[in-house]
Amino acid sequence: MKLLVTDADARAALAATRALGRAHLVHVAGPGRTSLAGTSRFAVAHHRAADPLAAPEAFAREIQALCASLGIDLVLPVTDGAMLALGSSRDALRPARLMAAGYEAYARLSDKHALAQLARGAGIETPRGGRVRDPESALALARELGFPVVVKPVVSVLRDDAGRLCKPEVVRIASEPALPEAFARAGAGGEALLQECVEGWGEGLSLFRWQGRTLAAFAHRRLREMPPGGGVSVLAESIAVDAERLACVEALLDGVGYQGVAMAEFKANERRAVLIEINARLWGSLQLAIDAGIDFPSLLVAAFSGARPAPAAAYRSGVRLRSEFGDLDHALALARGRGAPGAPTGLRAALGVLLRPAGPDCRWELLRREDPRPFCRALLRWLARRPL
């Protein structure tokens, strides 16, 4: 089949291209002349398309044109920007099909305030807090919860006054004076979500739900993140699925009529696990699931091409995935004194990240013997951002 993968510089786009390019003709699209996925030997070609955040309408038109000119069968949107730009106008891609859940279900799960209400109805704990519409109400709620607090956008991607899509910041606030500025950065659209700061580690529960059945489920734990205080995973490990948690997430997804791939992100510690958000799309550490034995992109292709996808086999726990340059950035942040609250920083902590073995079943995310060029592109890009 002919496939088109969007957002070709995203980590998940590369993982999907590597997985699908072994059996299909995979074209990728991104705003630059080349891309991370576009340099992979498993990509047929890289095609230039507008940035879905900066120019969503142009992006949608260019993806539609690529589908028509290349004879694309299936389109895989990777990021929230692509989901928003293409999800509400998927009929314009025909005869190509968009490998994504219905737009209404996606939108309900992407609204973090609505998600908290849905989660509680499904028996899932969420952080204490609520929606605030101005700095004064934010301050009152923060005092009630107690600092530190987290201020985040109600939805991950918003449309600004110029019609562009934007991703407001998630900000951790330790004291009152910083709250007004944090609200301004996270409260795009005149409102924000203010929640307690849950200490602990990140865990993800990923699943492929189709026609009322879970055909694949996978869980992982974040061992390191960038920024160190909370961000994207740079070292993660596959773990066993918690059956009770899985049942609750299944009920939540079924409640909005969602089918496809999704990743529920939890913050966990020894006492509790709370739902932070649901990525109703592919997620950054997708390669870890594939390495452990769950090929989510191929399940999507099987389902959306009209085949009857078979349930995935069991996967291996204890597999680790290390992001080469993300982990290096993590170490540099520690060396400069920027770490997670209460965690050690400084040169010794940074060297521990760089020199301590990551485990016998750890794989590099980008550097693969059969496909080395994406690593070379990422190295050049990293050096350009941080000239020696």
C-alpha cells in the first residue's frame, strides 16, 4: 500500500516509517527540505508541506494534493497539529483514508478539563484542581491547593487570533509571585487549568482499541525526562500492564466512542497514580513499544485498510529506549544546575547520566545499524543548535 506519514521530523514519525516501510511504500511530509523520517531507508521520499501549526489550512491543502498526485491509500497524522488540521476535513482526502479516530472523540479527549470529568466517571483519579479564567481565580485556587501547582492549557493546541495553531506552555509554579506570568503563558484563550503538582514518575498506558476490543496494550515507565523536572521521555522502560488501570481507560475511551491508538499518561508514586492526559494519537516513545514487540502502526494500517487485525502477542518487559540527544540534553541541564525538584544536580549527576550503563536490554532510539542516516541528521541538527 502507499502510505503518507505527516510531521516527518517527529520521533513517532520515524518509528512509524521504520515499522511500516518494511511492508509498504511510505512517503513522508514535513516543512523542511528533508526530515528525520525522510532520511530513513524505509521512506520512499520526503515531500515538503506546510507546518500544521503555523499554517493549518495550507498544510491540509498540500496533504490533499499529495494524496491525489501520489495515489496515497492511507494517511497517518502524527502530531496534534496534523490531527486538528486534517481531522475535521478527512473527506477531502478521499479516496485516501485518515488513520485517526473520529474528530469529535479526539476533541473530547484533548480537552483536559472535560477529560478529568470523564476520567472520574470511569474510576480514574486525576489531579486536584480546576479551570481558571483569570489570574485572581488562579491565585485563589492555588492557595487552596497549596504550592507548588501546575498551570497548563485546557487543550494542548489552540488557534490564535491569526488563525495559526499554537501550543501554550505547561508551567510549574512554586510560589505566588510567578503565578500571573504563568497564567499568561498557559492561559491562551482566556482560561487555563490549574492543578496540584503530583510528585513521582511518569507512566504511559498505550492501547489499540478497535470495534469494542483492545487488540494491543503496552505500558512503560519514564526513567529520565527532558527537561528533568518533567517533559518528554529520554530514557524509558517497558513494564507490565496494570489490568485494573487498563479496564478503566478502556471504559473512558468507550464512553466517547473512541477507536484507534491512544496513550494515557499517568503520574505515579508509591501511594497513587493519577491521569495527566490522553494522547489521542501516536506518542513520542512509540519506538519502545515496537522494540518490545507491539507494532502499533501496522495494527492501524491493518484496521483502516479493511483487514481484520489480530490481537497482538505478549511483549517483553524490561526493554529500554534511550534518546541519544535528549539524554545528552538532560545531562547538560543537570550540569548547569537545572534538575527535578529535590534531585541532585551538578557535574557528578551529569556524568552519572552519561557514564552509567542503561541496562543490557537498552536500545538507542535513532542509531540503528540497518538505518543510520536519521542519527546523522539528528547529530548535525543538535550541533547546529549548540555549536561547540
